[in-house]
Amino acid sequence: MHPYLLSLATFLPLAGGLVILLLRNEPQNSERADSIARWTGLWTSLAVLLITCAMWAGFDTSSPAAQYEQKLSWLSEFGISWHTGIDGISLVFVLLTAALTPLAIGAAWNTISGRVRDFIAAVLILETTLIGLFSAMDLVVFYIWYEATLIPASLMIGVWGGQNRIRASMQFFLFTFGGSLFMLVAMAAIWASTGTTDLPHLAQIHFSTNTQIWLLAAFIIAFGVKLPLFPLHAWLPDAYTEAPAAGSALLSGILSKAGGYGMLRLGVLMFPDAARIFAPWILPLGVIAIIYAAFVALAQTDMKRLVAYSSFSHMGMIAVGLFTLTSEGIDGAIFQMLSHGIVIAGLFFSVSVVAVRAKTRQIAQLGGLASHMPMFGLLTMIFTMANVGLPGTGAFVGEVMILMGAVRVSMWLALLAGTTMIMGAVYMLVLYRRAIFGKVSSFTAALRDLSPMEMGVLLPLAIVTLWMGIHPISLTRLYSPSVAHALQQDQMVIGQENTHPAISLASR
């Protein structure tokens, strides 16, 4: 096990992005410079994927402790260090980031034609910030990376987005930045009461219930915006719709998972007492998101906007899983985040394939795609069925595990959360029938099937979706020990509360 592998995976994309940005001796839209940027970005992201796979191969699945850990002295007089490492929970999100980044670059290969160098650099810099976020083991380091994701993500929407890109970019930035203020205040309060921001150390401390309530409320707002949690979702439809396909896939496939990851790591697992108090409020919000977003998705006429609301609906399911506070529910929420990242990326890429060829995203103007694009129809069917939660796909596994956790809380909760499968089947099958099997329109009469590059993007996603449904243990064995250990540790700390006084904000 080589600790430097994690740092290499974190900063290699940043180095690749900086190299691309230094290509200033060529005109901005030079074909040669754009080609160099594309290939540099692709090979850099593939190298990162190879490194993360090596980390996966060397990961000790029997241990819930952090691995590939590095701790450097930094602001040590304030109890702050540059502390990084990954446990099973972190590892699966690092793998998701490394897997989707080269596919996003491939999807943008022929669809991004202006300022190509800047776009590829933004993708690589976003990869660095996300891997840094998922591997941070200090609150300050986590906050730095969390805020840093805003810059490349906002630029992707605002520079390369659609007609309303400026408004969508500003909404995304302001909502996320505003939510982060609550995390900053909570982080300062934690430091003031403990004298440290080291996450493993903080995990051993039991805060008073009143303190936990205030801290968890701040973190729920901060991470609820990015997840997003109802009703903090106003930025989502425009951001996902206006962003280019590669940007939409990264925003929905990975960046929203930063919200779920933070909600789990810095919320549910760190403040168990407050999580139990908040659960009766968060669980209904998750159910509302599932049902509300499903009905709104059914009313959409734009394919991409329908997929965006579909993503929001599934985020509600993830919120339900996290706040069941059971090992089954949390395991299912993590698995659902991974599955959703793969499936939603496939759907956004599929929409882009049609939109580029037909010059429209309006469902009513499409039809008969299967007769001209059979391979596209097959792969899109896999993503559609996975989004519905069909057995044999990863989404089914995640949803069943969440429902198993929900049943332990309330049968009514499980029943209402399970409507995501029914409602998802309605709007996704309506979309698929109209676009793929409907009457051939003037917009689709002369469309060609997938190109080799498009096949190289969509086929791996379809394979991974099926693999997750058939062999889920290959992923659950990575993070289940960490979840079980964290929940057990919470119970032990709570049991010792009477013998070890809890820390409150006013104790220092």
C-alpha cells in the first residue's frame, strides 16, 4: 500500500489542467491546440482511473479504518492539519469520480467546439476538487475542496451552457455558496469547542444533544442544497438543463453526491443524537421530493429537463436511506448514489446524442429512433430500465436496500418511498415510447447510429449498470464495514455519555 497514490490521484488532474491552460502559444480555437487539449485531458483522466483501480486492488476490505493516509503539518498551532485518507465509503466515491471523468471528456469530444482547452481544463480541475473532497480527513481541508468545486462547475454552466446559462450558473453558485456559509459557521463552532478540526478525532467526541442539533441543522442546510434536499432544489432544473451534457453528467453524477457524502460523513455519523431528532422531519422531505419531482417530470416536454427532475426524485430516495439510521438504509443510500451516478450520466449523454443530431430536445418532435439508431435504442433502454429500478440493474439493489431500512422505521414510509419505482416507470417509459418507438418525424428521419466515440462513452456505463445489479457485493464489501463500524461506534459513545460529559458550544 503506497500512501502517495492518493495524492497522485488527487493532483494529477490539476497538473493536466494547468498544462492545458499553458497552451497559450496557439490561437484560442486552433484545431491543433484543441486536439492536444482533448488527448491530454483523456490520457490524464485515464491515468487517474488506473491509479484509483490500483488503490482499489490494494484496499484492505476487512478493515474499516482509513487507508492511504497522509498527515502533513499545516496550521498545527490551531489544531488543523492537511490530513487525507480513504475508508471504504470514500473509496467508492473516488472510483465514481475517476470513472465518469474520462467519459465526460469523451462525451464533449465533438459537442464542445468553443474554448475547448478551457473546458477540458475545467473538467480536470473539477476532478481534483472532488477527489480531494472525498479523501479529506480534516474539516478545513474538506471545506476548501467543497468550495473549490464551485469554480469549475459554475464555469461549465455559465460559459458552455444553453440559452439561459448565465442565470442557471448564478443560481447554482449563489445557492451552493450561501449554503456553505452555514457549514463554515458550524466548522468554526466545532473548532472553538474542541480545539481541532481533525475528523477522526472529532468522531471520538460526543457533543451534547443541544450542540448536535445546532451543528447538524447547519450541515443539513449546507449539504441539502447540493444534494439537493426539498425545498432547497430551486437551482437544479436550470443548472442541469442548461449545462452541456458533460457538465450535466458531472453535476448530477458526482457533484450532487458530494452533498450526500457530506450529509452522511459530517451529519448522520458524526451527530447521531441529533440525526434521530431530525429524522422524522427529513424522511417526509425525502418522500415529498420523490413524489413531487416525479409528477413534475411527467409534465415535462424537454427530454433533458425530464431527466433533471428524475435525478431530483432519486435524490429524495437517497435522503430517505440516510435518515433511516439503519445499516441497510445507509448501505442502500450509498449504493444508490453510485448507481444513480452511472445511470444519470448515461441518460444525459443519451439525450445529448439525440439533441446534437436532431437539433431539438422536445419529446413531441421526436419518434422512431429505434428504426434508425438500433444500438442507441438498446443502450438507452438499459439506462431507462435502470432508472426505473428494474431487477438486474444497480438501481434495483440500492432501492431495495433503502426500502429494507425504511421498513424498520415505518411501513408507511417504505410504501411511500417505494412509489419512486412506480412513478419512475410512468415518466421514463412514456419518454422511451414516444422517442424510441413513436412515429418517425422529420427531425429523426435521417439520423445515424452511434459513432465509435459515443459507443465508447455509453457502452461502459451500460456494462457497469448491469454489473452493479448482478454482482453488487463487489462494491458493498468495500464500504459496509465502515458503515457498520461507524454506527457501532456511535452506539458505544452514546452509551458512555453518562460517564464522560458531553461537549457543548459553551464549554470552552
